[in-house]
Amino acid sequence: MSSEERWKLARAKKRADFRRHEMDTGSTEVQVALLSDRISQLQGHLTTHRKDYASLRGLRKIISTRRKLLTYLRNNNFDAYSTLIGRLGLKDEYIKQDRFSKYREAARPQMK
């Protein structure tokens, strides 16, 4: 079995695992799962070929696309977002955090 055939089988399995209904091939969950698989494949490639800047550019584009899809899913269907994050093992770093909150807490006087 060639690597292309293995890649097609892996993609078909990902689609089957993350689809919403029987004929679903392009929902947000499926797209994020396929992009995550592609990202992990490109990361492995880039550990071997460190100066492959064209692949690095492609990896950055794919990461950006996945981030946008996750933001869309978080804003429209938070339950699906949280289950998808858990199933893929991704960190929830997309929440906007206040950079200065720790300084405000430190400056606040302590009540006795």
C-alpha cells in the first residue's frame, strides 16, 4: 500500500469519526479534524527538513485556517467546540485574555 493510499484511508476514517450525519463531509468539525491531521504530518516533515520554507509557509496557512474555523465554531456552537477540542487534544488558547489582570489584582488593597 502506497503512502497516498494510506493517507486517503486515514482521511476517510477522520471524516467518519467527526461527521455530524451520514452524508457529512464538510462540516466545521470534519474540516478542523482534517486540518489537525495535516498539521501533525507537516510538523513531522519539518523536523526532518528544517530549511523547507515553502512547507513552513503552508503549515502557517493551515494553522491560520484551523484557528479561524475554531473561532467560528466557538462563537456559533460552543458545545461542539468544547467536545471537538477535547477529542483532538487541542489547548483552548483562543480565549481573549486580559494581559493586565494580574497587575490589577496585585495593586488592589487587601481587605481584612
